[in-house]
Amino acid sequence: MKHHHKLYDAIIVGGGHNGLVAASYLAMAGKSVLLLEAQGELGGATTSAKPFPEYEARLSRYSYLVSLLPDQIVADLGIRFTTLERSIASYTPDPRNAHEEGLLVSAAWDESTARSFRRLTGSDREGQAWGTFYGEIAQLAQRLAPAFLQPLQRAKQLKAAIGLPEVWRYLMEVPIGEVIRERFGDDLVRGVVLTDALIGTFASADELQANRCFLYHLIGNGTGQWRVPLGGMGALVRELCRVATWQGVEIKLQSRVAALESGPMGIRVETESGESYRAKDVLFAGAPQHLDRLRGRTSPASREGSQLKINMLLSRLPRLKSGVDPQLAFAGTFHVNESFSQLEAAYHGASGGAMPVPLPLEMYCHTLSDPSILSAELIAKGFQTLTLFGLHTPAKLFDADPQGATARAQACALASLNQYLAEPIESVLAPCRDGGLAMEVKSPLDVEQAIGLPRGNIFHRDLDFPFLEDDEADAGGLRWGAETDDPHLYLAGAGARRGGGVSGIAGHNAAMALLAKD
């Protein structure tokens, strides 16, 4: 074993976006920082890749849009990173009649959106209910978002500070399914609302875990607006790497941590390659389950990942049976078989061990907003990308036969989408030299193997509400949501309190927790 005798102020374990954010903040504060990344490249779930060798197209492999990354972090670190607004929020074909126009919702409420609600439901009631509901949530988001970069507050304290008791009640205390049924009458409209409570978590509409997911999807930067990263997620990684390196962070790739040994004076970190480093503190930006394993502990039970991810390269966008312009339909989030009843049926079926049929899907076309991830030649030919998530496909469905189950899930996803297309999606997928089509499928097990997300869970473990419950005793000494029972060890990844999503919030808060004790 090779021992390095330098004592760092901090070692960051994990070079995803959170680890890079934490490292940059600490280095800016004058700390000596070493970042250890297990893979041969930085980025983790936010990497971009060229999955189809014959095509110059760099896709965000595991994540896609940006909402939760606070403007404050971008400004603090001097990140040169641009996100683009989408004019369309979502399009949802009607499962009751694929040839009807479905529901087209603009990013900003307009008359065309009002007409779409009216055409779908026969009146203005649902559209008015939509405007009222999301107006209330927008108020909450504006007041709540700044608290994510501040020390944790108790629920009672934060509720009083926000001053929206009824909105707080129905988002934090009552299952979101109950609220949706009360506020909306149409099954399809109910489902579109529910989708924000499900991406990233395997839950019924009647569980508070769905509320937590819903909240994280709708509070980003006080607006909840989902934006397209210019250049793909890889552009964010490159900028975070540039900032960290410029601030003096030492970065070592292919340095998977094999052991941690904590003592009164700090922590010693060993890697699988036989390197040994010492630091006063360690910020762990990987999953808490991996940290527990290194410490010889058993992790609490948590939900498993439940999203199927399919990346596609298309020679052009497919036509829809409804006749809606695909340039509009795919510009926002395209919902497939996501009425409220379909989503609940899929959840209960998957809970019983069955692959959902029809499979609920969400997808969007990055290149309609940002073609820069394609070469000039592909842009000139009209190529487009399509990113697809299949919901309620938990890891357990893939355990017995990973390869066979992935093939079945892929077939279910394509069949579900093709119900609403005037031509099968296979007919517009770009051809590959090996005779296949430009389509990359990742099950939850594939995601776990590739980037270490436990059971493919993009949040690492069950989400918490972004506050301390009033009955949490001393809350284990939590102040920033990063602290552990070891004063030299902090959580800096998605599994930290307030860590979910591509936000950098967990990295920021872990750095603040360490700096606060100086």
C-alpha cells in the first residue's frame, strides 16, 4: 500500500455534480481538497455520452432536464452554464381516443392551452382548476426554495415563515392522490398532475412519498420550471470540473474507495488500488448505502429504482394519430398512458410482480430546444434525439432474468408509444451498422451497475421533506442535512437531506456544514 502523508482539509468521495460542487465551495474557502472518483470520468449520473459510435450525437445518458440547480450555486461558483426555456410544458394524447388532439399545455398559460382543456373536457372547469392549483404551488415554491440552501428548520417554524397553511397542508400532510381527486375531475388531467409525484420514486398516489417527489419537481429556483441544459448534462460536468480545477481541487480518477478509518484527528481513506490518504473530514457524495457498507453497517430499508431509461436517435420525428404537430408534441414532456387510473393500475400491477401493460411513459426531444448535441451534418439531415422514461418498472421485475426482462420492458415501452403514432417509432429510428437501431435501453439494474445508484434509485434512498419533523427529538444533530454520527463524516450526495435531483444542493450544504464548525 502506498501512503500519502499530506493531511487534506477534506476528501470528497464521488465526482458527480454534488461532489464537484462541494469540492469547489471548500476550495474557494481556502481548504485543501482531494476528490476521489471511482470511474474513469467525472459526472456520475450527469455524464453525456456518444452511445451510437457511427453518429456524432452526445446524449445525456442518465438524466436530462434541469430544474433544481439553484441560480445561487451557479453565481457563487461562477459556472458558465446556460439552460433554455421550453415553450411547451407537456403534451398528453388521450388514451380514450388516440385520434383526438389530447392535452397540449404551454409553459405559460395562454388561450391555446385554455382551448385544449376545453376541447378535452367539454368545459373550462378543469383549466380553471389547473390555473388555481399551480398558482398556489408557485407561491409556495417562491417562498420555500431559498430554504434549501439554509440550515434546516422545524416543520412548524418553516410553515409559519412561508405563511400558506392550506397549501402546506395539502402538499406536506395529505396524500397527493387525495388532493388531486378533490381538485380535478378528468382522469387524464389528474394523471398529468400526478406524473410529477412519480418520476424517480415507486409509490402510489396515496403515499406521502409521492408528495415529496412532487415537491422536489415543482420548487426549483422558486419557479419549478424545467429547462434544457445547453450542450446536454455533460456541459454542466465540464463547467463544474473547470471551476474545481481552477480553485485547486486535486482530482484522482479510477480511485474507488475500499475502506474508511475514522479517529479523533480525522479519517484515513484507502482505495482499491492500494492508495491511502488522510483528511480532517470526508464528504461522501455517493449513496449512503455504500457509506454504510464501508462502515460495516446495515442500511435502512428504502424503495428501489423504478424507471426504465431509453435513449434514441431519430432520423426525424414520427407523425401522431391525433394530427398534432410533432414539433409541438415532443418539445415539452410527452406523456403516454399516464391517466390517473392507468398510473395507479401500473403501480399496483408492478407491486405484484407484473410488468405494466400499457406501460406509462414520459419523454422529450432535447434537440428541438438545443441541437448543439448533434453534429452539423446530423442537424442538416433533420435528426432528433428522444429520451424516454418508463414508469413503475421497479428493479425487482428484472432480478430473475435481467436481459429477458429488459427486452420485455423495451417491447412494452415501444408498444405503448406506438398506440399514439401514425407510424411506428422503429420506422424513424436511425439505423446502425450492426443492423440494429439507434436505441439504448437502461433498466434500474443497469443504472446500478454503471453508476452505483442503489437498485437504480436516482434519489439513492427515500426522499425526506425539506425540513425536520416536529417530533424528531434532537434529529441526530442535523443542522444542514449532511451531518452523520461521526463528526468527521458528511453526506454530500442525493441521499442527504434535501439532496434529491440534479441540484448541487447536497454538495453545497455538506460544504456549509463543514465550514460552520470552523
